[in-house]
Amino acid sequence: MYIFLHNPRCSKSREALKLMDKSWKRYILRAYLKNALDLDELRDLQEKLGIKAIDFTRTNEPEFWEQWLTKGSSDTEILKKMAHFPKLMQRPIVYDEIRAVIGRPPEKIKEIFIR
């Protein structure tokens, strides 16, 4: 089962959702802005992505600077802020029990179906 972290206001997220539907894969849609990931979930997601926290952070959002984050902030600092300000997380993200992928561009979500 896949989890699709979705922001319905994001065009890339909507495009990726269409691809997900066309894939016929079963998934749970999670509107992460309304149902934010907690710190443990974010750590797990980071591990599945295999990247630093800054690499799936939206550094152009005002909340990034307002929360005194920098590109040199630690993973822990960033993930803690992301748990409270989910808008800071890149989207869309699709994950399963083993790995995750950021859908930028949207077609990139297909990578998760390849084992």
C-alpha cells in the first residue's frame, strides 16, 4: 500500500495524483497540511527518501525564514519545524514501507513502482 502526501492546491501534486490513479496502485491519500506528519513520521520519511531534511524542504516559503531556519540548519531542527509547519515539506511525496519519492516532476512518482 502506498501513501500519497497531497496538497490539492498544488498543480504538481494534482498531476501526480492523476498519474497515481492511472497506475491502478492502491494508495491512501493524506492531505498533509490538514493531517501533518509528526516528528517520528518525518524521520521515517527522510530515511525512506535517503536525503537530508533540507533536500525535501521548501526553502522559499516564508515560514522557512520566519522560523530562523537556514540551509545549514540540522536535520533535527528542520524536521521539528516541518512537524509544526507542514507547508515546509516538498510535495507531492509517495511512499511505502520501504522507500519514498518526491514527485518533482510528477512523473518521478513512477520510480516507486520499480523494485
